[in-house]
Amino acid sequence: MISGYLFRSRCRGLFSHPMKTKMVKFLAWAFFGLIAFAFIANAKLVNLSTRLKVPAGETLMAGFVIDNPGKYLIRAVGHGLVQFGVQNTMINPELKIYRGQVQIGGNSEWHVGAGVSVAMYLDYQARAGAFPLPTGSLDAAYIIDLPVGAYTAHVAEFRDRGGDVLIEIYEIPPG
């Protein structure tokens, strides 16, 4: 059983005594198998994000596939990253969401035109578990109902300056 050998050898400090009987081995593997099965059976991706330095005049494109139709929060966070110590951020990211060649949503300031009112946006942000954006920041966010399908989110600096930007996609749980 190669996987058992690798597991024990890589965790030598924690598991320095080899298992003595077949029954103990069986119980240990059954226990780890049950945990793995329970984790996989109930697994649900709730957030997808990536951060990148986007040069001036360039566009960051992130593709994603939705297999669970529902309400989603898609954000492009530049200046909002300063609160986490990130320097040289994109000041005013512009977010565009596409299905195929058709733009279906987007904006360039989360508090203006996020697809919902500011109060509703703040509620969705909290339900999704997203960190709050600073009041008045020029970060982009959009709330959208997405059916099953493939999409891309495009992010570019509204004024072509470039900088670090975080693109995030959250599934919003029912409230």
C-alpha cells in the first residue's frame, strides 16, 4: 500500500510507530476514508479569487463555469487591498462580465450601479462572507443571477494605469 507508506513517512514526527495489526490498519483507513467521503460529498465552492498585477492598458480575464444557478457577487478589488498592506493597487478597476461574446453586466464603482441598492449590496456581501470594501472606494462589484454556463470576468483599469487587482466570485447563499 504505497499511499499508506507515503503518509507515514511524510508525517514521521506525528506517526513514528507503524501500525501493528491488520485491524488497526483497516480502522484507520476506514476512518480517513469516511472523513474524505463526507468532505467530498458535502463540498461546495463558495469563493474563487485570484490576484494579479495588471500592466497599464492590459485586461485580466478570469473564466469560470457555474453549475448551480443562483445569485453571485463578482468583484474587482484594487484600492480596497491597501487595508491588507498591498501596495501599487489598481485605483479604479472596471469590471465586465461576459457570457460568450455578450456583456451581461459590470461596473466601475461598487456603490454605484452594482445591480442593486447599496444596502442590498452590503447584505449580499455579508452573506457571501466577502470582506467589506472601504466606503467610497472605486473598487468594482456586481450582483447578478447566473444560470448554468461558462462566463468570463474582465478587469481593466478605468484610467489605464494598471496595478494589483483581486478578482473574486462568490455564490450568495439564500437569506
